[in-house]
Amino acid sequence: PGVIVIGALPSMGKTSLIINMLVHNAVKNSHPVVFFSLEMSATQIIKNIAANYHEINTMAIRDGGLSDEDMAKFKQIKFLLKDNLVIDDTAGITWNYIDAKLTKIRKKIPITKQIIVMIDYLQLMGNTEDEIKGKTDESQMAARCKGLMNLWKKHNLCIIELSQLGREVAKERRRPRMSDLKESGAIEANANSVWLLHCPDYFDPKATDNEGRDMKGICEIIADKNRGGRKGFAYTHFIKKYSKFENLSKDHWENKGSII
């Protein structure tokens, strides 16, 4: 239980990462998950779930270019989604809205069973009138994050919040830092963990590491804050066309060469 914040620039894979988590927890393990999507429609989320689970090209789904085999796979997604997954694409929701929604859900799920809540993303959430009147953007974000922090204790939740990063990261073409989170002070203070995503080939298609290994398709997940644990990072394989993340073995480059 607690709050995990995932920050990244656009197209770095933050939505794909929580789709990966959603598939693992809700689809494969039938764990209760509530997804609040403020950026994408519920239909788009379902398409990404199908692409991730069945490894179908997301562009083929959007463009209507699916093969007969992929179309057959896509139709199977309705049999995989169950009552343990709730997708809410209501725009401009507040933490109070989330509280009310979870109160209804808790009538069906005992408090002893943890619920995973995903929010895509923090900057698109709204605030109550009292939290807006005469308040700066930073103060509004602080109220938002504090409200969400209180919810994980009240409802026994693991809350995964996505966050935008400031433009400086793109301008300076570097790894992100926790201070790059928009309205970062409030977000950092009300999070148990902060993960930052970095794809070296985002800035340079021919990027290599210090040992000259090809970094194409590699995403670094950087744990810049980890309350009660260590900070560090992990290399992962980000397959954009499937909205999917995979484990990356230590000997990947030696055995397989560069990633496509």
C-alpha cells in the first residue's frame, strides 16, 4: 500500500508501463484494479490492453489494418476482462470523486483486500472550488496529492499516479530528476516512491551506453525516491508497437545484440 509516482516525457512509455501493470494484475491475476484515465478514452485503453496481452501492433488496431489472425485475437479480449477491472474515463475528476467511487467499490470488496488504483495523469485532475479559489497551481497540486495520499490509508490502496515532467529535460536532453516533476514539491512529498522513465533512443536513435552497447528499445526505470528501500535503476525492454515492457536479462546484448 502507498503512492507510486511515475514521471516521464511524452512517448517515453509511462502509459504503456501502467498498461503492463494492469494486464499483469487485473487480466492475468484477477486482482482488483481501478483505472482513472483522464487522457485516453476507455475504448483506447481496451485497445492497448489487447495489444499488450496478444502482442498486436497498436497502429494496426488504430488504422484498421489487422490481419484475420490478429482480429481473432483482438475479439478474445472481451473474455479476458472481468468485474475486477474498472476503467473510468471521466474528465477533470477530483480526489473527492475518486474517494466516492472507491467507497462504492468497497461495499463489494472487503477492506482487507488491497485495490490498485491507477491515475493517468495528475496534471489533468481537477480540484474542488475551495481548493481553487485564490490558490496557485502549486497549492492546488498540493491539495490534490494530499487528498490522494489520505485515500490509500482510508481504502487500503496501492495508488499509481502518472505525472508530466518539465520541458527542461527535453531541452537539455538528459536523464530526468525528481525535481523535474511539474509542481514537484507536492508530488514528491506525498509519494512513497518516485519512478522516472528514460529512453536513450528518444533523443538519439543511435544511442549507446558507456560500453558502446546499442540502447535502441531500452527504457531505464529510475527509482529516485523509495521510502523504506534503496534507490537505483533497472533496464527494461520497451516494445512500443505492443505498448509492452519486458524484463531485460543482464546478458541480453551479449546473446542477442541490439534490440529491434
